[in-house]
Amino acid sequence: MDRNQQLFERARALIPGGVNSPVRAFRAVGGTPRFVQRAEGAYFWDANGARHIDYIGSWGPMILGHGHPAVVEAVQKAVRDGFSFGAPTEREVELAEEIVKHLPAVEMVRLVSSGTEAAMSAIRLARGATGRSRLIKFEGCYHGHADALLVKAGSGLATFGHPTSAGVPPEVVQHTLVLEYNNVAQLEEAFTRYGNELACVIIEPIAGNMNFVRASVPFMKKLRELCTNHGALLVFDEVMTGFRVALGSAQALYARNIPGFRPDLTVLGKVIGGGMPLAAFGGPRALMEHLAPLGPVYQAGTLSGNPVATACGLATLQQISDPRFFPMLEARTRTLVEGLRGAAEAEGVPFAADHQGGMFGFFLLPQLPANYGEVMKSDAAKFGRLFHGLLDRGIYIAPALYEAGFVSSAHSEDDIAQTVAAAREVFRTLA
Ligand code: PMP
């Protein structure tokens, strides 16, 4: 009896596609999604009782693995004290302090419940604070499903984007310009034309929604200069990379290479909630004070700063603030990526990979892609075979070739060795 299959059939009768978020449905790779029964450390067990080494970790939040004792304890205590009040709590202040402590670009934060909400609100703030409407996003970056951000590139620079989703009127995305990631010439041209009308540019500094593609340092440097010179705000969407690629997030990595580098606004999610619905956006005081109730930019939420979610996020951030944490996580991730690279080479499979902190990406391509078009040259059928080969061997990676992977501190050397050995077996069948 396949319980995953049974549950999927029940789910499909009631929930569109059987899932509450599309990529879970395995549409890109085929087969039956695994229904999770329970998780602990680096593993989850599906409805058939099969154990999987989990490299998704709730798509990023589970940086300590599942059920870390200190986090569980904090959450249990918080639950006993009440689930939600709709009134301020001390933990919201503590979490804000913890975030601000690690991000020099962030003087004030507003807590929300999802990355979508955080990105949408940051855009509204950027527009409200600048009094401008236009914005730039990059092809292959995802910033949640707010209408204005569900846009694909138009046919040329002169044209603004087209909606990527039904239900988004073209008028709603008429101010959104979509550019190619890492393309300096296109960026300069766009600023020459529209620079003084731009409220902001939103970017995933390491794009985890096209697997793992870094914005190059020269590209980021130019982007920062253009934004500053034209009075447009640079919005870093660090929902995925925040407290995941480094304690100071991706912005700290760029600051190492670009003196004085800072984004204007930062969007956070995932790790800061430790697996609970929690996200945030923040920036300098003068910008953040445009928000209600101080300023004219409206933003609100019944469950914002939820006491259980803040307890979970705070306990998670406290664990990862140990100075030994990131070097250890980085070393594990490197072992995994180098192991996979070695296995692919040994079996003659084209392979390129990159990683930072506890986040990684790999491509069945001879070299790392720099933008969405290059990512999409990947062989989807081959990726599907790799995915299922690994899944059959108890290794759970993202079921789509344009998603990043995540290592937690609960992944042991042994888990990683098992993963590499399984990958080598599967690579042999792909070569
Ligand atoms: N921004 C980025 C970079 C993301 O990766 C995601 C989600 N994967 C979002 C925003 C949206 O977050 P959420 O799913 O919590 O709405």
C-alpha cells in the first residue's frame, strides 16, 4: 500500500494539484510527492515510513535541521504563554534587536508573516518614500507572488513587462521593467532611459530561484552606483540568503568586495522564522518611518510578529550567532558540493556547482550559468532522472532544476558521504 499515493489522491480531490504551494506537486519531475509524517535533524519520514536525507529544509528555514532541542523548547514555552494577542510583545523587540545587530544596513524592521508580504510591502515603501512608480526586477528572481512582481520580460527594453500569471491585469505590471541578471549594459541603458522615474530595483543578490546564480561583484557595484546617482532605492531580497549564506547575509559578502556597500532596503524571511510563518523588511530609520502609524505608507497584519513565530526565530538566530556556526556549516556544504563534483567527474557527467554558507546549487552543465536563459539550457529530462534516482536512494533534493539546495547543521559527515555515494550511482546511469 503506497500511503503517499493514497494521500496524494485524497489531496487532489480537495486542494488544487493536491498541494498548497505549486513546486511541491513534482510537476517538473513527475511522480508522487512525499507526504511528510515527521522530521528530525537532517531527516524526514514520509507516509510510507521511508527516511529521506532532506536538502530542502522547508526551502531554507531549517538551518539547524528539524526539531533542534533549543528551538523546540522555546516554541513550547511560547505556546503555553499564548498563541496570538494582536498587541505588542517583548519578543518582537528582541527579534528586531537580533536582526539589526547583524545587518548594518537595517536600523528598523517591520515583522510580517511571509516573504511575499515582506517584498510587497518593501516595494510599497520604496514607492511611497520616493514618490515614484517604476521598478526594475530581474528575470529568474522571485520575490513572492504580489501582482506587481509576477512579471516576465517584455520584448525589448522600451516595453515594460507582461504578467506571468493569469489574474494580473497588464496595467498592474506596467511599471515593472524586467532585465537580464548580471547584464551591466542593459542595466545602464535602463537607467539612462528611466533612472529618474525609478522607485527601486529589487534583486536576489544570490538568486536561489534560478538554482544558485550570484550577481557578479562588478554588476552589483554598478547597480549600487546607478541607484545612488538616480535616487532609486536598492532593495535586497534576502528571504532565502538572509542568515543563510552568512550571519551578515549576502549583503555582508558584497560589502567585503565593494567598500561601504549597503542596500537601502532588505527583505528577510525563512531562517529568521526558523520554520514558522515570519518574515520582515527593514532599512534606515528615515526610510522606515514612512510606514504607518508614523508615516503615510500603509502596512499591517493580524498575525504580524506572532509570539510563537518570534520565539522560534529568536531561538534559531541565537544558535546560529555562535561564531563557530557558519564556518562549520560552510565546511559541510563544501564537502557535499566537492563530493558531488568529484562523483560527476568520475562518471563523466557535465557538472558545475556553487555554494555559500549553508546554500548550494548545481547544474548538469559544463559551466556555471550567469542568468536565467543560461540556467534554462539545463537538460530537464536528465535532471528528472537524477532527482528520481536520488529520491529512490533516500536523498531528497528540490524537485525542479531551478531551485537551490540547503544544508543544515544537523547534516553529518556520514549523511553527506551517503549522499555523494548515492549521487555517484545515479550519475553512472546518466553519463
Ligand atoms: N523572495 C524570495 C527570494 C524567495 O525565495 C521567496 C520564497 N521562496 C519569497 C520571496 C516569497 O516568500 P514566501 O514564500 O514566504 O511568501
